[in-house]
Amino acid sequence: MQENLRSQNITKGWQRSPNRALLRAVGFQDADFTKPIVGIASAHSTITPCNMGIAPLATEAEAGIRAAGGMPQLFGTITVSDGISMGTEGMKYSLVSRDVIADSIETACNAQSMDGVLAIGGCDKNMPGAMIAMARMNIPAIFVYGGTIKPGHLNGQDLTLVSSFEAVGQYSTGRIDEAMLYAVERNACPGAGSCGGMFTANTMAAAFEAMGMSLMDSSTMSTIDPEKAENTALAGKVLVEAIRKQILPRDIITRKSIENAVSIVMAVGGSTNAVLHFLAIAHAAEVPWTIDDFETIRKRVPVLCDLKPSGRYVATDLHASGGIPQVMKMLLAKGLLHGDCLTITGDTIAERLKDIPEEPSGNQDVIRPWHNPIYAQGHLAILKGNLASEGAVAKLTGVKHPKMTGPARVFDSEETCLDAILSGKIKAGDILVIRYEGPKGGPGMREMLAPTSAVIGAGLGDSVGLITDGRFSGGTYGMVVGHIAPEAFVGGTIALVQEGDEITIDAPARSLHLHVSETELEQRRAAWRPLSPRYTRGVLAKYAKLVSTSSLGAVTDLN
């Protein structure tokens, strides 16, 4: 079989002499025109520490691809620093960047007839953006995670970026002084790598490892450790072999492998964003998958790992304790993982895990033994009710009171809610409602890490609820419910909530209910008028016109 099935379109025959002339300028020689051309989609950027270490990894990937007989072609794609844009208008571009990344990788690979692609990403949307492109194109592909950051340290405590967000809330209520606020700021992020807890970046990297689209044991490595560079070079070699064998993403991304990925998300206590992203990945791969499938997985998979934001440890601690392979083997041993799923190596999940023990080492407490989980069931719950007929997502880790009823405090933007929290206007028992922040209404479905961290920092995390048609950072915990659909902008019930209305969040019953009669709601609905779009030009305007409801993954190519 020819190895350059796609790229021969630009390298073979006398008609392609001009095409080859350009390729010669970038280093091709006569013998190279029959080799597979392998794209390296690099999300390197100095915008964020998550991506600042990717350039050296791209060099390692090039070396691995060349050593395996491929011709690497490096190209760039964008990133957005969620943490830097958090709490600002710029955060509206975060989820949008997922689709820009997917579109840019698809564009480069298909325009240049590449035979395969290796994508290297760091910040949150790099992972799902790359995977959506891989699933769409269905050419041999592998994802390489840029790696996690080392924890920061202060006064004997491990710090992450979320520590700094929570310090803002602590300072606003006088719980810490200005000196401590800045001490946390200066020590939270010590260098290169994605945020260290089981936030969205680490969650998605772990899920891709479980799904078989990344190499085993790669998702919890630190960016700056030598093993990350070695693993990246190996990924390049594995991809070239996958091109020869024509192992395609849709051979790997199946309903069973998505079940494996979501099972790992539950077991490690991962981010709510995994719900949104796996709906979109399944859509791209044409795999039947709905929001209710997450609830099915949640009921049967326990939370096994004691990880931040609500736990004690960070991703590098998980890596030292056996990493994702250890957690996968525990699930496999209990019949909760599909061992027959294919991986990018050509081996099955069970074959890759054959040498991993069924129980974690007793010399660590990051990964709990099966008989002593953090929670007996998963932590990402799908809630429905008259406030969310299509569904909403709640994260149950760190929640002391999973059922809460209280008066609505209504805000039509994230900023107005944050101002109320920091100025002491929120009290115990309140249910904060942040609306018009959905996929269309924001547009872009901003993450609410600033207000949720401020609530935690103010000491109200166990006594205040927060619901929104926006999203939450993987760093969020507490009684919070996001992804409410239908969203306010399209006339969802959340748009009809008034100040002081009674709302019940009932996680055990999977219910989100507004205590207003149907007659009253109909009267409010008749009086409601849609807001004008906040953007009429540019990428946010395009996104708002194309994006689907969050219950379908906020995809931009639904029809």
C-alpha cells in the first residue's frame, strides 16, 4: 500500500511539478515525494503558560516523524488563555476558539492533502478543538498534550491558578490581607504547563488517553520533565505507523471509547466542560451520544481520585501515583471499561493495560482503593426541570448540601454578579442566576470562575447556589449548575426568572425547578422580548448565528 495516499495528490505526476517546486524550497528531496506528509498542528504561544512549552515538543515530534519515515510539516493554530481572559469580555472568545482551532486544523490538513496529523495543545480548548478536526477529517491522527504545570508553593501549601481566584474573594471579605493576596499571585503559577488541578485541560487530556487517541500515561506528565519530550517523539513514530496501517480516528472514536473517556472523567473528578466537548466530538465523529448518556455513566462509576479543585492533589501527584493507566485498570477490572477498544498504537485498551495492577499502591492516597472511593458515584450530574427542559450540568464534588432552595438573585451578566459578591450584597441561602451568557446570548458561553471563586473565597461556598446558561471552569466547585438549556437569549425559562423567585437545586433528584406557576410563566413569556445581538460583525457574530444549544454540544455545523 502506498504510504502517501492523500499527499500524492500534490506530489505525483508531471502536472505537479510546480507543487513539488514549492516543497523542495522547504526541504523535500527526490526521495521524499513518496513519503507520507504528516502535519504537526502546534498551538505554541507565549500568550499563556499552558502553551509556552509547546515549541520544543513540536521539534521532538518532527524528529520522531522523520525517524519513522515521514515528512513533517509544521503549522500553527491559535489558543486563548482562559485564565487571563476570565471575568472579562475576552472570555467570550474561549469556547469560540474551540471551533476556530478545529476549522484551522481541518483547513491546513485538507488544503495541503496531508496524510496524517499530530496536534500538540495546552490550554483548555486546544484538546477538543483538535479532536473535533480529527474526527471530522478522519485521517490518521494523534493528540499530544503539552503537559501540566508544576504546583506552586506557599507556606507549605500547593497552589494552582484557582488559589489566586479564591484569594480575591478572601481579600474582598477581609479574610486575608493585601500582602497575602499578592503572595498567592506571585507563587501560584511557577512556569510552563497547563493549570495543575483536574481542571478542563487535564480532564480532556486524560479522557483522550482513555479514548485511545493519545499515548498511554501521557496525559499527566509535566511540560518541563524530559519524559514529555521523549513521549512526543514516540507519538510521531506511532502516528507514521498508523498512517501505514490506516488506523483512522473513527476506528478509535466509537460509542464504546467515548464511554471509556467519560468514565475516566467521572473517576478523576473532571471538569463540567467535558460534557460540552464530548457532545461536540461525538457529533463530529457521527457517533450517537446525548446529554443523558453522561448520567448513565455517572451512576455506575465512582470518583476515585482526590484532586483539586475540591480535593488535595494536582496532576503531577496523580502521575507519580500511577496516572490514568492505573485508574483505567481499576475500571477495567470491575467491568466498567471496554477493553476491546482500539488505540492509536494498533493495540487494544486491554493489551495496553495488561501489566498495570488492578489496585493502586498503598503508599499513596491520590488514587483511592476501590472499596474506599471519594464518592460512590460520579460527580457530573445532568439536571432537568422547568428551568432546564433540555438539561443542565451540575458538579457535585465538594458539595456539602446537594439540595438547596432559596430566593433568586438575578443578573443579566457575569460582571454584575461578581460586583454584587465582592461588595457583600450576597448572603447565605441566595441562589445566584447569571443569564444571557449562553452560546448565542453571550455569545460564547463564558466560564464563571471569577464569581464562583469569589463565593468560595467569601466563605459562602456551602450556602450559596449559582445557576447559569454559561459554563464553569474546571477549577469551579460548590453548588453550581451550568449549561442551562434552552438559554435565556432564545427565551428559555431562565429568561423569565425574577428577583426573589424561589428556586430549588436538587442534585439527588436531578432536578432544577423554578417555583412559579405555569400560568404566571406563560404571562411572563408573553411579555418577554428577545435582546438584540451583542455583536453584529466579526467572529462572535458569526458564532452566534451558527452555534447550537449547549445540550447538543454548542456545535457550529449542526445542519
